Amino acid sequence: MFHSKEIELFKSHFRGRSDIYARRWEKDGRSGYSPAYEFDWTEFMTHKRRGGSLKDFSNKRLIWGRDGHSWN
């Protein structure tokens, strides 16, 4: 469990969107933050093998980050 001061510090790094949880990514020397999604990995991999991407994958849900919600 996180203390409220730790959550406030973490949230201060994401001032653009306080209502969603962000995940950091790194690829090919670049890095950034993207909204975190919850989805069935097997279903997504099937979608990806058919040429799809997370951007056009419809069966995903944002992981919310407001106080009172889960911070898995």
C-alpha cells in the first residue's frame, strides 16, 4: 500500500492527466509515458498477429489513477 505523500509525489510527475495511470516505456533509444491499459494478453496477441496494434485494439480499458482507485 502506498502512503498519500508517495502518491502525491508520483502524481505530480503527470500533471497533464491526473485521472489515468501512466506507464513509462523505452524503445530504440527513445522513452516516454503512455496511458496504461488493462486487457487480455492472449486476445491482444491474436489481434497483433493479424496486423493490429494496441492503438486499434478495441477490447482494452484504461487503468484509472484518481484517489480511491487501484494503483496496481
